[in-house]
Amino acid sequence: MRPFFHPTEADLALYARLARSLRVLPPSSLFRHLGTEGQHLALLGDRAPWIWARVMRRARGRWPDLPTDGRVAGDGTVLNSVPERIVYEAVRPIVPTDMALDHEPPLGGAPPWHFADFALRHGARVVHVEVVGACGRDRVTRNALEVRLLAEFDRRLEHYRRCRLPAPEAWFLDDLVDPDHLRQRFLAIAGHLRAGGGA
């Protein structure tokens, strides 16, 4: 196998740094949103699943203390996807004591039933958060799965409109690479709720 299809030392160091920041082994799609530094890893991830599995194996062999992969958070909560887990790991420790973070709360309305990814509740008021694991804010998709995931997100947005619910906060892949920014946005939502915002 040509060296191009193997991660470099810089690739592995970047992978480990992002994994520690996110508290989960990152999917290859995130590296598209790290500019030139993540370009080679993004290309490896787009090649074949076994090539990306080798990246994960090598990083884990080098740094056995890296976080786990998959949808199960550090506290045992099972999320629907790794992007959802990234959000959960970032914001769960900072949920204000007078608020609650709900996972998959129902949105109401007639069947077919729809559920938000998350909701932050303060008393009777709520702000919904949708995690768009298909693409960045530019809505550029790379494969059939991402096209399907983006279409599902658009169907949920239509459900919000149909039920006259406020539009949710939408967090895309390019938001997820910066957990500090996610936390700032989350605390801004909390402030909005305290000021009487939300539904």
C-alpha cells in the first residue's frame, strides 16, 4: 500500500488532539472542517472504512488513554450518533442546576412523530437543538448517507414550521470541531431562557 494511504505522524497527532478535545474518537467527516491540517485525514476517511479503521487503530496503539469511540458517552448515556455524543460530552457538564437537558424530546403534532436531538428546559420554556451530522453549514454533502441525513434534518425543520414551533438551534459538523464554542453557544441559550426566551 502506498504511503499516501497511511496516516502521517502529524495526522496521528492531530487525531489524538481532537479526540481529547471532543472526549470521543472523531469521525473522519470532522477533518474536512479543519482546513489544510485535516485534509489528508479527510481524504483517508473518504477512501474506505478499513483505511479509517487503521487510522483509529494506530492512534489507539500510540495513545491507549484516548477516549472511546461510538455512541456511548462517558457517563453511559447512549446517543444516536457520534456527532450527538460530541455535543453531549461538551455541554452536559455545564447544564445549569436550574435547567434540564433532554435527549430526544418529542416535538408533538400528528404522526409521523418527530423528536428533537436535545432540548434545554427552564421551567415551562424550552429551546431545541438539532445536531446536523451530515455536513457543515455550507450544506455540502459527499455521499448518499450524508444526502439522506440532510434530507431528514430538513424534514424535521418542516415539522417545526408545521407545528408553529420556534426554529431550533442547528449545530453542524463545522461547529462540532470546537467544543469551547459549543459551550459558549449553549450558555447563550441558557441566558436566553432565563430572559424569558424559548417556547
